[in-house]
Amino acid sequence: MQSKLDFSQNRLCQLLNIKFPIIQGGMVWCSGWKLASAVAEAGGLGLIGSGSMRPDLLREHIRKANQATKKSFGVNIPLFYKYSEDFIQIILEEGVRYVVTSAGSPKKYTQTLKSAGVIVGHVVPSSVLALKCQDAGVDFVVCEGFEAGGHNGIDEITTFCLVPQVAKIIELPLAAAGGIGTGAQILAAQVLGADGVQIGTRFACTEESSAHPAFKQTIMNSHEASTVLTLKKLTPVRLAKNAFYQKICELEARGEDSVDNLKALLGTGRARKGIFEGDLEEGELEFGQIGSMVRDCPSVSEVMERLMDEYLKSKQKLVAV
């Protein structure tokens, strides 16, 4: 059924040199070279999630992705991360063509990257920040609602409220993110003004994802209220409710949820412990609200085929109404 779809005139597809208007989120401990290259081979933009890597490991993953695919893949860089400047240098040295930045000012590295021919996108949780992206010269914007897993906007703006507002005020190609995991939702995002989408949780639960099997199973077992936006005084992050989350709640109940106390509780390596090592009680389990609709762990190619089949069927249904 994919053969009936033609996105050759889609702005996001043209910009990123991809077959389908789908970007894979750069998720920590999930998005290594295997996932990024598999998404690229399946027709989307695959992203290596650098937020869980040291510089030497990022270079290794870029080189392995280059060996695995000649199609479009890039790197996601959370700008608050201590190695972000090192990552920029590695990206330039390794000839990476696409970069998506997040969690920081788009002005920081956009012109440095663009001067080297890199296509730059930036993730934002509000229309105000989307305008700043356009002013900074980014090539495309990813607007992410608070349904998304992991680090998030503090204002709790939903994807379907955010997308049409951003679409009205910027001229750049726009990808919607947060709570998207079906073909019908891709079509709905486009109806609201997006050119395409960025998908995280659905790709986190695939064969090529580097996440621990226990973490993937947690996603598959989740329901619509399994996650919550928390750690707002430190840095907002959507987490599954587990023993670690309960400790956060206990600090809040006692009025001891200062930034220092939250940092002490968080410590180091919580996301690795939960997502990569499979500690379902003491680790950070970061995934989005769409997890309640994820019930299997297929290959990336199967996911992409499903998404596009659902997209086409939804489009045909909409025309028939």
C-alpha cells in the first residue's frame, strides 16, 4: 500500500531527503546507530541520541551508521549536555548532514552547523520559542507537546494545541511531536498544519532500539495514565510511575522538593539504570503517553509499513466522509 503514497512535494521530505515525513526521536539509551540506520533505510530520518553518550562513543555510532546506510540519518543534541560543544566538533569532522538540537537556545550552534552545510532542526515546546528558531536561522522546527516522553516543556501545552499555533506564525517546515504513534495521527498533524512528525516511543519499542527488553515490556504493559510530567522544579520530564517516582512524590509531600534535594535524589545514571539496564523500580523510565497504544515490539521496517498503511487508510476514509 505504501506504493500509493507520494510525498515528493512534501517540504520536510524534500529538505531531509526522505521518502516519508517521519523523524525518529533522538531518545537517550534507545537511539543508537542500529535504530537510526534502520529508520533511514525504511524511509524516515533516523537520529542518533547523543544525550546518553560520551564523545568517543558518539563518533563510533556515527561511523557505524555511515557503514549501515547511505540514506538520511543525523544526530540529536540536547544543548544543556556537558559534551554538546565536543559533539558539534565531531559532527563537523564526520560529515553528518542533519542535526536536531533541543533543550537550549537555537542560536548557540545553528550558524556554525549551517556554514558547514548541515541541515538544522530545533525542538520547541511553545510558539514563542518557535519564532526564536526562525530568527536563529534553523531549517525546520519540531514542536513537541507535553504528551512526549523524556524532557519536556514546563507549560504542559498539548501537541494538537501547539501545532496549529506554530503553523500560523512560522514559514519553516514543521514536524509535530508528542503523543504520535499511528498513521491516523500523522494525517491529523498534517491537517493541523504540520508537514510531518517526529515519533519517539513507538520507535523505542522496536527490535533495533537499544533499550532493555524490560523497559520495552513496560511500554507494552502501560495504560494511558502510566506516566506523569514530574521534576518540574529541576527539569520537567515525563516518567512512568515506579519506586523512583514515588520518592519524588514523598519529597513533595514533605515540602522537601528543593532543587538541591531533587538533584540528590536523582543522582547520576538514573536514565541508564531504567532504560538501558532495565531497573524498573529505581531507574528513570522515560516514555510518552502514546505508550498505551504500543502493544508489540516489531522491526522498524514493520512499524514504518504500518504507519504508512494506516495513514493511507485514514486519508481514504477522510475523503469518503
